[in-house]
Amino acid sequence: MGGRNTHKQYGYAVESIYLIAVLFSIVGGFLASLLRLPPLIGFLGAGFAISALGLDHIPAIDIFAELGVTVLLFTIGLKLNPRDIARPRVVGSALGQAFANTVIFTVVFSLIGLLPLAGLAGLEFKALIYLGMATAFSSTVFVMSLLEEQNRSGSAVGRIALGVLILQDIIAVGVLVASSGRVPEKWALVLPLLLLLRPLVTRLPNRMFRTELLVLTGIGIAVGAYSLFELSGISGSFGSLVAGIILSGHPVSERLFYALISVRELLLVAFFLQIGLGGLPNATGFVIAGILLVFLIAKAGIFMVILQRVGMSNRTAALSGLTLANHSEFGLIVTSVAVAQGVLPPVWTSIMAIAVAGSFIVGSIVATTEHRLMPMLLRLIPEVPEHRLAPDEKPVRIVGADALVMGMGRVGEGVYHRLTEAYGLRVWGVEFDEDRIEVLRQAGHNVVAGDVTDPELWQRVHIDTPPQLVVLALPGHYDALSVLSAIRHNHPQVVIATTTKQRANKTELYSAGTDVAVYLYDGAGEELADQAMLAVSSRAR
């Protein structure tokens, strides 16, 4: 900060401003945790409290906030399979909800404008369209924090939410570009070709393990991609997401993800503080913000109806609708653009800030009371006939299985063949790739559709008799640990065998409860099957 610089802002030295921000954030986060709310609610409250002191700006907070969102989107990309976004149900859900939400909310706002509310009175049709679009978006930052806290990032709900959020972000970028009049550079047309680098990147050496190097490299790649896309006239944050997707097929992506978590969460504190620094609106503004919060019920309902139409079960549709029923930072940005253009009165920036913050609080309360809400909600939502459900949403029925193989890739298929041909077991495989499932079934394999890393999978798995053996043929170490914990919880007596790409991970797998852990390159499927059967024989004696 330049030595003993005492540059003052609103009567506060810059050093004091940073100290106030840190202390208020700690207190806010701690109080939120005591109330069993996510700390981010406390950080929002800290921003409002700091604003009440007369501070509406913290030096460089906008830079830290933007860096936080950039790193967040990069880490999202690291976990993303591009096919998850391109699935018709994700595209249909995102586009259908955006259109329906904009139309419905525009009509509703125009009717509410007949009431004596100064903030809504006399708004032109263009302003109502802006509000309809602003309320259509869900918060990427909040939803991802919520999914990770609930351990649902890899679930069907998580994949749907993530796909919808990314497509919403793309729509939002388009809206902002159209609103600003900023035209992307001509060479921006070649940027989608960057995704063609993904197969080449997956073949690069896997030699980076030091945490500090992972953090530095991850932030460097995210910021570099951000800068490239900004220079092209497209959202830089979107560029960091693309960079993450390109790296997602490489083994280092998992280590990058976990190395960046703490840095990402720290930077996102600035993002939530920045929202709160917008200050509080007048009494009428609070009433309008309250109306926007009530309309979250309609927003959740729109998602539920559309998701059921595209083959999601009532449980997945309900959970996804509740998860996505919040207002977004992009909605706040769209509103700010409308205010800057004179389409909306200035008070709408504060109104939307309160609505965004309030939706986070409502979403957190809903998440903590989900176990009580879901039974009531599922009674109100009609069941989707099984023949209309998507393959990975149908009940999984496994009959007469001696062994289960979780993950039917190259190693899993090798285990399957060894157990059936050499040991005469009745084996069932579980696989999430619908194309591969079809190939395996045509080859005569017993395979059911399901993502074994999805915590919700065990809600729809029906096994007539517990198997003797479960084999985890999963590429990700942390995925294996998560699934291992779930299996031990549901079937404590079963023998579990796992594979690992690093010998050092064996100790952690044994501590988590596996009976067999085989280094991936020590004979792959056959060796894993043989050692698993030795464990079964030992257990039987």
C-alpha cells in the first residue's frame, strides 16, 4: 500500500477501510454460521453494515470480486463435461425457463405497475423486458456454493443446475453485449475453436503436484483466458470457464480444482461485500424487493414444470427448481446497464441488490429445511410416468447380483469379464454414459444407467439381495472416496475393491473403508478382479 500512506476516503484511512472490511466479514460470517446459514449471507450483511457507516467503496474490491468470479467459473469448467451442457434437457430447460420467466414476469410487473408503487409506476415496455430478463437468471456463485455444501455438485441436480447456469451466463453475455452496443472483434469467431484443443491437452504430461504451483498455474490460466476474451469483446469470465473446460479431461484438473477452493472462497468474499456496498433502498424499494422474493415461488415452479417435461423425475425437478430459485449477480448487472441507459430509475440498482441478497437468504433457509419441505412438495407434484423418464432418472433395479461394478470404462469392463468368465459370478455394471450403455448392452452385459458419483442415485437403486462384492472402477480419487463412503453407509458388510492412479492414495482409501486398493497400472481390470475375489474368500472363511 505504499509504505505509510494514509490516503483518506470518507474520513477513513485506506488501511482502516481494509481492516473494517475484514473484521465485519469475520463477524458476519461467524454470525451466519451460528444461525446455520452459509457464511456468504454474513458477508452480504457485512457489506450492508459497512455501507451504513458511510462507505460505499473499498479500494480494489471490484478487482478482487471479478477475480473471484473468474476463478469460480474456471473451477466450474474443470469439473464440466461439455456433453452435459449440450444435452437437450439442459438446453431446453435453460431456454424455456428464460423465455417463460421473461414473458410471465413482464406481464406481472406491468400489472403491479397499476398499484401505487413509485418504483414500478410508469415503466415503459422496454424497462419491463429488462426486469423480466434480470429476474430470469439464477446466481452461479450462490448455487455452486450451495451444491458443494450439500455435496450435490456431481448429482443429477448438480449437473442440471450447472448446465442451466452456464447457458444462462451465455444468454446474459449476449444481453449485455446487445445492450452496451459493444461489438465483438471479428477474430472472436475463432474462439470456439479453442475447445478443439481439449483432446490434445488431455495427452500432456501429468507432473504437477505442488499446491503452490497448482494455485499459481490455475489463477494464471484463468486470468489469461479472461484477458483473451475481454480483448475479443466477449465476457472475460466466460473465457475462464472455457479454459476450465479445455483442461477438464486432464488428470491435473482434479488437483487444480481442490488447490483453488480456498483461494476462490476468499476472493468471493469481496464479491458479496461489493453487493452489500450498494446500500439500502427506501421503504417503497423494500416493498418491491419483497415482491421479487415472493415471485421466486413462480420461478421455482417454472423450472419444475419444464424439467418434468424433459424427463426428470418429480424429486429431481423439485430439488432443481428449489436450487435455482434465486436472483443472480447477472440480474444485478443487467439492471445496472438499464439504469445507466436511463431505461430504469436509479433506485432499481438498490432494489435488485436487496432482492439478490434476500434470495440468497431465502435459498439458504429452504436448503436447511429441505428435508421437511420435500415430502410436502412431492405430494403436490404429479409423478412422471416411468416410460417418459430420462434413462438416468428411471428406477435402477438390480436382481440377483453377486457383484456390482461401478463405472464401466476400460478397467470396469475388464473387471466385469474377469468376474463373469473366471469366477462365474452374476455381475451388474453401473454406467452414466448413455451411448456406452447401449454398446455394452448389445454385447450382452447387464448394465444399468446411473452416475455412481451422484448421491441421489441411492434414492432410486433397488437391490433385491446385497451383493458379495462392489468394485469401484472410477478415474477420480475424490469421487472414489465419496462413493466408498456412500456404499459403506448403505451396505456395511459388502467387500469393496477400488483402483487408484497413484500409489500414495492407497492409504487414504484403506482408511476410508476399502478392502482392496489396486494401482491402476498393475494389471488393471484382471488384477483388480483377482484381488477382490481373494478378499471375498477371506471374508467368507
